[in-house]
Amino acid sequence: MQETPFCLSVEHLLPFTMSDSNSTNFINPSTFILLGIPGLEAAHIWISIPFCTVYAITLLGNFTILFIIKMEPSLHVPMYYFLCMLAITDLVLSTSILPKMLSIFWFYSREINFSACLTQMYFILSFSAIESGILVAMAFDRYVAICDPLRHSTTLTNPVVAKIGLAVVLRGIMLILPHPFLARRWPYCRTNIISHTYCEHIAVVKLACADISLSSYYSLSVAFFVTALDVFFIALSYTQILRAIFRLPTKEARLKTFGTCGSHLCVILASYIPALFSFLTHRFGHNVPLHFHILMANMYLLLPPVLNPIIYGARNEQIRVRLLQPFAHKGT
């Protein structure tokens, strides 16, 4: 039985093909071998350039967002607290993937300890779920700010924001926690070679020489609980937001109000559209080469962390003004 793909926890059905010559009789190897992008080994150095650039922009952009919000008292409000959580999540998620990937490309460092592999898998899955929860929290913040503005400051107080953030983090931690424990219990006697750039969950458990139905059923449950519910609540929030906007008397008021949630909408699209495209590619692109599947599995995880600070830096006036302030002083 194949696992149902889970777009925020990288449960994509990557084709995994290994020749019988790679089979072996060992059980529970101490290390796995990450092949990187099979079929494109000769181009690994060149492929590393855009990935390295993405990582550098991700670090610079998200740390800049955190610094600006910390230094600007006027930004100490719920929307920007949630943005800080999103930036931290993006930093952890990209750092869980890219350093090891670049070491494969640059230094042929393909070995990864079994425990380290499971740890990497856990961080990728859990912080993907956490990021999805943060997007829901941000949608709720926009809903209260637009549909009930007079109660926004009393509804989303600092303690409430802290509780929402804690609930989002605990949900991601607890729901994903069984994945590495289930993966550890399976016997691995086929091969220790993973055709990927990181320890993707399905790519790891498919190496087990045992019935992995329990992992499949649990992944299906998590997929519904996290992805489906989060998308539902975001859609519900924006349905109410749009209804409130269309009830405003003037076009200028409607555009101004809609502009306050434009950045968040762009972030949602940047998070879910690449994941949806990757899911459709894996689901229906049966003739698509393996290296394309792997590239897509990387891009849908790594695009949001690099795009989120760019979107907020370009579209959010308060952040943009604070970011350009030092250059304005130099100009005068």
C-alpha cells in the first residue's frame, strides 16, 4: 500500500528504483548513503550554485526580518510576532536540508548516520507542519483585524499570541513524533542507499523489509489533520475577510483593507502552490525522470523560506520603510 502524499510533510511518492545488485543482507545499517540527484551527478557543482544562493538569501532575509521587528517597537504587534515565528521556522527548515545537500554536491559527503537521518527527517516534517499552523494563525489575525477591528487588540493580546504559538509548535512536534520512532523499528535489509538529497520519509521507510502499513495509515491521518484542516481554516478566514471587504462603501477603502492582507496571501500562495505542483507531478507524472521529482521535492520546501522575507520586504510598507531607512540617511 502506498502512502498518501502529504504536501507539507514531504510525503511524496518518489519512484524508488534499485537494482538487485544493491541488495545486501545487513539489518539496520549504522549509516545511509544519500546519492544527491541521480542522473545529474556530473552537474552537482553547477546545481549547487542556485541552491547555495537560495540558502544565503534565506539566511539574510529572515535574519533581517527578525532584526527589524526586534528593533522597531511599532512592529511589536500580533501580525509581526507571527511573522517572527514564520522566519524562525523557515531558518530551521532550510538549515535542516541545505547544509547536508551542499556537502554532497561539493565534498561528496554522502554518508549520514542512521540517527542523524531520522533526526533530519523529523525536523523537516515537524517544521513543515509548524509553518502550516503559523499560516493559519496569521489568517486568524487578519480575520480579527478586518472583521472585528475594535476587538483586535483585546482578542489577540500578547499572552493569547504566545498560547497560539505554543499550540502550533506542540501540534507539529507531537503529531510528527511517531514518524522517526516507527521508522526506527523497521528492519532494513535491502539497501542503505537513498536516491535523494535528504532523508525523505517515504524514501527511508521504503527501504524496510517489513510491512510499513502502520506508517502509511498514520501518515494519511496526519495529512488530513494538518494539511486539509489548515487549508480549510485559511479558506474560511479569507471567505469572511472578503465578505467584510466587499461590504465597505468605497473602492479605495476596499483596496486599502485588502492590501493589509496582501503579503499574507502571497506567502500562502508561495507555500502551497509549489507543494501542489510537486504533488501533481509525483501523482500523475509517471514518465517524469527521477531527478525532476527530486528537484521538485527540494524546491517546494526551499522556495517558501527564500520568498517569504522578500514578499514581506517588498509588500509591507512598515518593514520596507525600516529596511530602507539607513540608505535614506546616507542619501541626505
